Amino acid sequence: MENKYRKTKTTVSLINYHFIFCPRYRRKIFLIPKVEDRFKCLVKDVCKEIEIEIIAMECDKDHTHMFLNCLPKLGPSDIMQKIKGATSEVLRAEFQELSKMPSLWTRSYFVSTARNVSSETVKKYVDNQKTRY
């Protein structure tokens, strides 16, 4: 994967964020049939809407990793707010098991920029989340 600079009328940028976040109480929501697929579909829709490119995305039973290329108009907290808000609302409406939870996601998350390692290394790490055990 080549680092790809993104251009707008006024900026040229290369901003790649690695996000990790969990459901509330580390519940194993991604073991529920079809939740992971629906979650990924919703994230793709949100990212397309706010002009974020998904480099890699993978879910484990109780957390998710995303490696995203973003424009400088959105900060990490804005991105998390949009992704968590949109996915929580829809998933809780569509899946009975999740509707009982007062909120789906924790307020916390991990974010890092791909600085000390190459973007390719982070992408491989995210892609290999399910195969490491």
C-alpha cells in the first residue's frame, strides 16, 4: 500500500488514524450473528458520507480496529462521534440483544497516527486480528 496524499481546493494531506474501541462492558457483540457484517456496512456508509477512506477494518469478539485515511477537516473525536453514534442507533434498533443496552459503545477509544511504523505495518496488524489465535 502506497501512502496516498489527498487533495482538496486548499489542502494536501496524509492523515492516517488507527482507532480501537469496545462495546460497553466489553460485551462480545460481534459473536451475535450478522452484527459484524451490519456494523462494517454502517461504518462504510458513514465514512463515505464524511469523506473518509477505510484502509483496513476488522472486528474481534469484543472490540474493533479501524485504519482510516482522513481529511484535516475532522479530528479524531469528530470521527469517533459520527461512527459510534450512527452505528449504535441502527444496531440497537435492528438487533434485539443490543436494544436492551442503555448505550452500545464506551465513551473511550484508542487513536494513534501511523508515525513510527509504516502504514502497511498497521494495515497488516488490523487485517490479521482474527487470525492471531
